[in-house]
Amino acid sequence: MPAVVRGQPTRKTGTGRGGGRTPSGGRATASRGRKPAAAYGGTGRFDGISPALATGVAAGVVLLATVALLATGGRGQAIAQGVARGIDNSFGAAGFAVRHVVVQGASGFSEPDIRAAAQIGAGTPILGLDLATLRGRIEKVGWVKSVHVVRMLPDTLVISVVERPRLAVWQNHGRLSLIDTEGQVITETDAQHFVDLPLVVGEGANTAAAAILPLVQARPSLMGRIWALVRVDNRRWDLRLKDQSLIQLPAEGEDAALMHLDQLERDQQVLSLGFSRIDLKTPDVRIRPREAPGAVAAPMAAAGTVAG
């Protein structure tokens, strides 16, 4: 940048109180130098302006635009929008544009959907982003329970999400859906990718699953044998095992019924020996043994009373 030098006053040797004078007889004055445009960069950009100063300038311009809006009505709104676009473009040129979008708290399944919903492209002016609108778009993603968005000047946007917890795969009318702990379907997913989650089947199974699953999962030996939990008439559960066996639970008191099943397993190893069906719907528990091929079905055998 060329040096800027102020002009020095010109003096001539002479007598008198007035000191040096010009040839025309007037008093010599200091020549005030002017800074050339190159001293400020000369490009109209905000090169060299600190973020704090740039933000302060933006605030002042926005205030003036607001005054214009109040004074001129509809025309003022158009003026304010034009000013805002000008501010965004100017600060974008100065480096206040999105270069990095950081997504926190998201799994590999949900992050692509979150980024797609955010609709933030590289170079978007960061100061002009409407964070409330951005949050609204991300909250519509089925995975997202809550979201918080933060600008980190000059060029980073941080999207922090809390995902809805995955509870089970729900099969209803032949359709598979991933559900959370409240029974809500998590959209944008292929439920077949979650074979490690329990399968619940039937009308109402999605909302009732959160109550029954902890009881079953507390019994690893039983849980490891279960193929699906089937909701019957939206009032009780059948546990269908991988070996085609069936455990029928009552509409109420599932925990007590499962405790009795624990006792039968300790005393008679019913889960290990195999059975066709165990009926726990009534206090008088009945067990049907597994039939041999070609044999006549054996009657249900009483196995005791559920302790009250």
C-alpha cells in the first residue's frame, strides 16, 4: 500500500511577525494530503475489517432498514429486503459464508436425511440464515427428537440433534416399520436393516411394546428364544418362539406370569426340554408338550398356580 504523506507548510525567510508568506503575500497554509483509494483496498470489499466491526456495521444498516420499513410501509419492506440481500452478499464476500456444516448426535442412518433437510449449500451467507426456519425443517426428519442450531463465525454451522431412541420393528398388515419408545414410526428408514431389534406384530403392538419389552428383555434366556411378540386383540401378548412354540400371556399381570415361567424353568427346565404351548392366561398354568410326528395331540397338562 503506498505511503500517505501529509504536505508540510512552506516557509520563506523574512522579517515581520507573520513569518513566511507566499509570493502572493498570503500566509502559507499546510497542504493536506488525501488518502488514495488504494489505501482502503479500492475494491469495495470488506478486506481487513474485523468480525466485530463488520457485525456492528451490519447491525447499524439493519436498524436503518427497519426505520425505513416503518416510515414507508410496503415500499420500506422491499427496501429492507434489498438491503438485507446486499448485507448478506457483502459479508459473504468478506468470508462470512458457510464453509462447514457439523452434525452432532446423529447416527450414520440419520445424518444424510438431516443434511438434506437443512438445505445449506457451501457459500450460503451465514449471517442471513433464519435459524428458526432451519430448525423447523430438521425437526420434520423422522429420526429427530430435538435439534439445536448454532452459528460459529465466520464460516461454521453446528447442528446438534437428539435422536428418537429405536425400540423395535413393528409389523402391521404386512408392513414393517421402525418405532421409538413412544410407539411412533421413525420415517425415512428401511426397517429390514434393524434385524437386531425385537419384532412386535399386530394392531396396537407399537404403543404397547414399551411396557412388555423390558419385562422380557430382563430374562435373557427367554428373550434369546423369541421370534416375535404378537399383540392379540390389542389387549394381551403371545410370545412366539423360534422353535414354533407359543407362550400365552394374560391381559394383566404379565410380570407375575413371567415370574411363574421363571419358576417352571428352574424346576422343570420347560424352555430347554421343549413344549408346544404354555398358557399363562389364567392362574392355573397349563403346558402342552411337543407332539412327536404323526402322534395325536396331547392334552394340556396343569403346571401349578401363579403365586399371587
